[in-house]
Amino acid sequence: MRRVIAFLFSATLAIPAVAGTYYIDWSGGSDANSGTSTNSAWKDAPGMAGFAATYAHAAGDRFIFRGGTTWPTNIAVWTISNSGAAGTNDYYGVDTNWFTGVSWSRPVFDGGGCNPIPSFRQYGYWVVGGNYVTIDNLCLTNIGVTGVEQGDYAVKVTSTTGLLIEHCTFAPNANRAIVFAWYGSGNDIVISSNDFSMCCWGVGGGNATTDIVITNFTLAHNTMHDFNSQLVSGVHGDGCYLYASTTNVGTYCANFWAYDNVFYGDFSKYDKTNSAGGMTAFVWDSMLNQGNAYIFNNMATIQNDANVSGAWSCGPNSINNNVAYLGAVYMLNNSYYAGTNCLYCMGFSSVTNGYMLNNVWKGGQSGVNSGLTASNMVVDYNDWNGGRPQVNNYFFGTNSFATWRTLGFDLHSITNDPLFISASNLQLQAVSPAISAGTNLLAFVSANNFPLATNDITGSGRPGNSAWDMGAYQSSTNAPVTPHRIIITSSGGPPSLVLSGTGTGTITLTGQ
């Protein structure tokens, strides 16, 4: 007789956790709830100071904050330490169908307007450390007070990979709205479609000591305005400032993108009697060593700049490179309107190749500030309508525009008033000399791998075969004109048509 013995083996299989959706409502929620429906919402989100719910993280979890609700200082510091996964970001944002009040508005995180700011909140009211994280449609405001510089950060970011911050409002009355403090290499950081005000830096950071490489940093579709309340105590303001040590060539950003951003409003110093500080640049990247920088379709217009120090007031596309740079800088189709205290519009130094094409600049003092040699710089098809139509260049000295042209630059450029629609609207009037005065860059941008530049700042396409307009806005002046008919009727008497106006032209009336 054969004996059959059966052996049973048991094993524990690791089954990946399934991502969930959780709802957060400060006014109507409780951390004793499940958090899995709007009727059973949590009060806090994971990582908030008071969070007490039962929760196990899974990559791709979604946290929905109720619109129209305000979270007070009790939640700070809010630390987002969990990570999503490639292609499955953790999401901290909204469902616009879930709100309190008569219509949806962003969830608000109110910092309480503190002076002084408590030391434990000094370097981050929010701290984002997880990778593959999306933060969407939240509002962070009122951390500090107007006119007092406390050196604080609204958002401190240590995550290095797969971060997307979009559609948010940052009005923190803080020194810096978003600060990156990188301690390791990473890639794919995107800051898009946000509104920044009441800060000294909109977006900034880097690392001055440790060797790190950040690949693909994108600043796109953002609006930055009215930094005045935090330009105090001699600090320098920046829209976006990425920095690295002047000697540490191992730290750099490979491929930096800044496009379709709008800068406007009051960037003057709050303490106008202080001779130091003021707005430095709207885009300033000293973290370049390898890869390229793409700066295109940005618009900046400055009001109330009478007290901005000229030495620190720079154009929206200033790229200052502290180390030998192995890539190229592309500055294409940007529009800029400034007062007389703006020192220069665009600049770069110590780079391998630099291109400034199709830009429009009105006001200020100088158009180009560059440390490039003649052999690796292409500057042409621009409208330099500055207070002094001249170009400063570190290699060539200070040159008048006429002398600058003898060096082979700006041979097709102009110095005419671009005729913006207004000081706040930098679209071109129909009679602007900048219309069709640029060069067609379709083949150029395609060959250099940034086809997004074939659209203007509004997303409208630029011509495929004809000359582009200078500046961030492509006009519709050259579009086909649809003919219109004028029908004249009368009631009991002869018809009449009265035309009045000034100027010259031809009017042809045909009919029976």
C-alpha cells in the first residue's frame, strides 16, 4: 500500500495597496471618520500637525479638500512625506463639485498673519518631501505681515522628482513662496499656472555645497505680481531664482524651461528710503552647467518702479551663469515694458551659445548684458526701444546701438516704439512696427527640441511660412479679412451715408 502524504505550504503574498480617495473638510469633518466620502470627511490631511485618523498610504492616493473652506494655523507644519510612483502621483487638490457656499472657490490655508512667525514654522508652513506629488488648486495666504521681512518660507520643498504644483494661489506675505532645498539629484519639477504675490521670491532654491543635478525644471504659465509688501530690509526679489555655488560645478540644473509667464504690478521696494535691495530679476538661473535654458513667450510690465535700484532691477529673462556652461541659452519672443530704473532687459554670461531673437523691450536703460564672445552669440530681429538704445557687453564694453551693429549683432533689429496696446497689455497695436518684423523660427525651435515655442503666450499658433511678430504675442493683423457689406435703406426720402474721421484711405461703395 502506497502512502500519500500531502504537505501544505502557506505563504504570505505581498499585494500592493490600492490607491484611495480621501476627503478633507476642516469645518465639517472629523478625523474619527473614514475619510472615504464627502459625508464622512476627515478634518485634517495626513501630515498635518493635528492629523489623528487611521490611514495607510498607497501610491496614487488622492486627497480632496472642500472648496470654500479655510484651514487655520492649527494644521502647521503640514508635512507631505509620502511618495507616489512614476505615472501615479499622489494628489492633493480639489473636486470643483464639492464646496461650501454658493459657488466653488479654492480651499484656503490661512497662516494667521504672524509677527513674529513662530520658529517652528519659519522654514516651511508646508514642507513637501515626497516624490511624485501633485498639489493643485490650493490657496496659501497671510503667513506674515506687510512690510516686515522675516526670512520665512511659505513652502519648503525637498522632493527632487516628479513634483507638479499647479493652479495654486500663493499670497503669503512671506519672504519666499516656494523654496527648493535639494539634497539629492532628481528630475521633472513643474511649477505651472500658479498666481504668486506678496513675497520676495516667487520660486527659488538650489544647493550651494552638495553635488546635485536636477534635470528638467519647468516654470510655465504662471502669473507673478505685486511683490512690494516683502521687498524690505535690503532683500533682493526674484520671480524665479535657481542658485548654486560659484565653485561647485557638480551642482547644476540640466534643461531649464521658463515660458508663457506673466509678470506685472508693483515691484518697487516697500521701504523706499533703503538704498539696498529691490527687484533683481524675473528669471535668474545661476544653476546652469550642462543642458539648455529655454526662455520664451514671457511678458513683463512694471509699474511703480521709481524706487527700484537700477543696479538690481533686471529684465524678465536674466540668466547669470556662475560656472562654465556647456549648453545653450535660448531667449525668444519675450515682451518687456519697464520704467527708467530698469538696468537691463536680458543677459547671460559664461555660456557656450546664446540666442536672443524676436524680443521686444521698451523702457529701461540697456537691452543686452552679456559675457559671450562674438563667435557664440546670435542677437537679431529684436526691438530695443530703451531709454538708451544701447547694449552693454562685458567683452566689448558699453556700445551704442550703431557700434553694436558693426560687431555683427542686431542687423535686422529696430529701435522703434513697439506700440503696445497699453502699459499693462503688451499685445501689439495693428500698426506696430514689430508685426511681421521678426524671423520665422519654426525650423530653428524644432531642430533644437522645443516646438512649444511655435505658439505664442496665449497658445495661438505662429505662422508656418511667413515672418513672425516680435514679442510674446502673435497678432492677427495679417489674417485674412472677411469683407463686410454696408446696407443703406431709407424711409420716405433719399438714403444718406455720413463718414467722418481723420487719416487717408479709400472707401469703395458698390450696389444699386
